[in-house]
Amino acid sequence: MTSNVLRKLMVAGAVVAALGVVACKPKPAAETASSEAVAASEAAATAEMAASDASASAMAASEAASDAMAASSAAQ
């Protein structure tokens, strides 16, 4: 899987989890629903940032492995 696909899966999972939390509670007042929606949105943004960081780390690791392989080939 590419890191882009993993990032999208993490964001989608965060959104589904947030919706599940909101859906399982008793019918809240409008203010409570609004604050929960904000919290769910913040959780999704945090998950997206974490996925982006993980993607960047994976790319850096891939580049390091590629550099190591090139150096190994050059040494032979």
C-alpha cells in the first residue's frame, strides 16, 4: 500500500469512529452536539496530521534504504 492510501484510511477511520461515538450517545442538546462535532473534526485533523507524518517518515526511510543500496552497489 502506498502511504497516500494509508493516510486516507486513517482519516476515514477517525471520521467513522467519531461518528460512532456521536451516534451511540442519547440525543444530546444542540450545544452538546455542536461541541462533539468540533471534537470529531479536531480528531480527524489530528489523525490526518499523524498520517502525514507517518507518510513522510516512510518516504525518508525508503530514501535511506535506496541510498544504502546504491552505496553498497558502488562499493562492490
